[in-house]
Amino acid sequence: MPGSRSYFDVDHLAAALRPHGLIPRGGFALTSDDGLGEGTLVMVGNAGPDMWAAFAQHAESGPDPLDRWTKRAIDPLAERFGAQAVYPFDRPHPPFQRWAMRAEGLRASPLGILIHPDYGLWHAYRAALVVPGSVEGASADIQSRHPCDSCSEKPCLNACPVDAFTPGGYDVPACAAYLSSAAGESCKAEGCAARNACPVGPEFRYPEPQVRFHMAAFSRSVTAG
């Protein structure tokens, strides 16, 4: 990066994100096809329970509390680092899944969720920063370590009580109907049975309050169609 911006590297960003339980999640050089100008896109996200501990202290009532908290945490950092903040809940929705695959080289699990070789399915992307120039240490390509390649039993595909996840895709109506039933309360309280069955990264599993929070949001989205 040019001398005037040489202070921006992943270590600086990681230190600024740490109080919010967030971490840098890789990045890539932007191209004209991305429509975001020149520079580097740096992904920001969470892994494990740290973000929940930070969010729970400042959560507010009302709609989309996690989205609002994320903006309160990231917007000042974007200004501080001279970056543009982009969020997965912006409209129109940015292609965060594709960006994540470019930034960290992740691939999808049989459930359709991007799986990390260390964090398993217990991670997410909360924002992206468009930074002028290049960013030291932004690349985090780990695509050679796709854990599903060596997972012969695929327990995630056998754990769903209504077999909503198959090699052919995700049966949304079956999942939605189950979550709307009395039997589906177990998934709402304890988390998606298929996701819980994944053997990768169990030490990063979200705490129960976070699981219930995300499952409530997920249930609302799938039952609403």
C-alpha cells in the first residue's frame, strides 16, 4: 500500500475488531467487475462465541438487533481506516457468499453453508471493508483444506428429522413445516440437528443463547417463504 496508508494491515484491523468479538476473514483485490472501485475488499466476521459475548452486552430490542449492532461497531472503524463498509443486509444484497469463497477459498458443505477447516459451520461474515490500495496480509486462501473431502460418513445428511438436506439440495418446505410444528421446538432450542452433527470445529460451537437467537431468525425466514 502507498506510504500514506501503510499503517493499514491485518494486525491493525484485528486489534480494532477484537473488542467486538470480530475478526478479519481474508480479502482480495477488487476488479472492475465487482463494481466497488479500486482497492482491496477485506471480509469481517466471527467464529465461535466471542461475538455473541460482545453483542449480548449491547443488544437492543426491536427488529434486526444484530444488524444494527454490527453497523454501530463497524461504521466508526471504516471511517477510522478510510474504508467503505458494506453489509450483507444492504439492499440490493451484495454477493457475500461469493466474496467469502474468494477471500478465504472456502467451499460449501453438504448443507449449503460454507465450511471452514477449523471453525466448521460455526462462523459467519458480518461486513466487508473496501480499502484503497493493497492490504498487507489480507489473503487467507485455505481452499486446499476442505474438510468435507475426507468426511466419508457425512453425518450432517442423516441427522435432520425430516431429511431436508440431501445430495440433491435443501427441501425448504419440509424444513419450514417441521419448524412450525411442536416437534420443531427442539431444533429452535438446540439448533439445527444437521448443523450440530458436523464433526468439524465443535469447540467453536455457538453458546445456547446465540443458537436460539439465530434459529429464531432462521425459522422466521423459512416459514415466511
